[in-house]
Amino acid sequence: MRQWARLLWPRTYMDRQRRAGLLFVFPALVYFSLVFLVPLVESVLGSFYRTVPGGVSQFVGLRLYTKVLTDGTFWQSVRNTVTLLLMSVPATVLLALAAALGLHRLARLRWRNAWAAMYFLPFSVSLVAAALIWQWIYDPVYGFLNHLLSLIGIPPQKWLQSFDQVLPSIAVVNVWVRLGFDTMIFLAALQAIPAEYYEAAGIDGASRSQALRHVTLPLLNPQILMVCILELIFNFKIFDQVYATTQGGPAGASQTVIMLLYDTAFKYFRLGDASVMAIFVFVSLLLVTLLQWRFFRKTVEY
């Protein structure tokens, strides 16, 4: 309490510095509270109430949690989300790392910038626009992909209308959209590694693969961890691509948790059920992120 009073009425130079720092971060704290904390608290409170026709809320305790967590449709959407995540995240991280290593080896800065811009261009496209582009590519009759396959004798595929192909097809869209962003992060990290480390490894007789394994990858570990967490969050919250391409079809084969949450809240107006799903998503992402941070964070010392 005394510390807060000294922030309001500073007595020393350090008190004035602390107050200035607090004033600088105050707008960000207000924004974070209004945009994230208030909806989170409302979701937690809303998960204990069922909204009946007419807009009247009725307290039902944990009944909505039991209803949602025993619903087969909900767990099917969770399986679809996790499957999509497992298809997208490893492929995106590995391809982005490979692309960044290739760009880093380009000697001419002009070519490096040109290729980097090409990789980054899909990330600047709206997710809905990207989904519509790939919807045309995947079209079973007029699609560009089936046209290419027909040139080598492969019959047309249904892609987004197939139970087996719809999730891999959406995963390809995710990788295409996110690849440039991750590549830029890895490329910036590679350019920040001092050349002395590679010179020392060369003097010790390390080959390129050994330098990659013992120098590059350990120094990139913070960026790899950050990209994995970002991709995990992005893919767990995926909505735009699925809604614009399949709307959860065929027969719910591509329906994700966020899409089911949207339909439950804004189509069927079951706000309590949707709040339970939102809490599930928040807790799942928090736990997985903490586990990733705990087990994959490594301190690099040279």
C-alpha cells in the first residue's frame, strides 16, 4: 500500500521513474483488461448460466460442463482440431526452418530479399481470401490441382468434399499461409548469430551438418519454441479457412472447436454452452503452452 502511495506522490528520483514507467504501460494495461480479461471473466461466469428464450439467464452450476464434455459432437470437433494441428504445425516449422536456412545461404542480398518477399506474400493475404483461392484450386471440376493431376493420368479428386482428404487439404492451406511469417522469424535469428561461432566450429573440423546440429539449432532454440507456440495457438483457433471453404463439412469432418463454438453461440444462441467451450480452449492452450515452455526451453551456453 505504501508503494502505491509513493507512486501517486513520489518522493525520490526512483519513485518518479517508476511512476513514469507505470504511466507508459497504463494504456496497454487498460486495453489488455478490456479486450482480454473482461471477456474471459464474462465467459467464466456465463458458463454457469443457461440463457432461456427471452434472454433470461438461469444459474445451472456445472450442468453445462457435464453436457458439453459428454457431447460426441464436441469431442469430434476436438479430434478434428488436434488432427489438423498435428498435420500443420510440424510441417510449417520444418519447412520454414529449411526455407530460412536456404535464404540465409544466398550471397546476393537482392535475390534473398526477392525470395523472402515471395515467401511472405501469402501471409499478407486475408485468411478468407486465401481460403477462397484454395477453394478454387481444390475444385473437383474446374480446379487447377485436378487439372495438373490429369496431365499425369491421375483421376480427379474431391479434396474438400472427401472425408479422408478434407483435413490434409486444409492443413496445406495453413502451411501456405503461415510459412512466410515463420521463415522471417528464423531468417532474422540466423542473421543475428555471430560468424565467430561458425569460424570456431570450422577450425575444430566441424562439417556443415555438424555446425547445423551443434551451433545453429541450439542458438535457434528460443525462436523454434516461440514459433511452435504461435503455430499451436493459431491452429487451435483456426476458423476463417474452414468456414470459408467447407463450413465444417462434409458431415462435420472438418468442424473445429472454434467453429462449433461460433455455431453454438451465434446460430443456436446457447451462450452458456459456448462459454464452456471457450473455457476449454483457454485451459487447453494454457496447459500445452506451459508444457512446451517447461520441457523444450533450453539454456544455451558457450
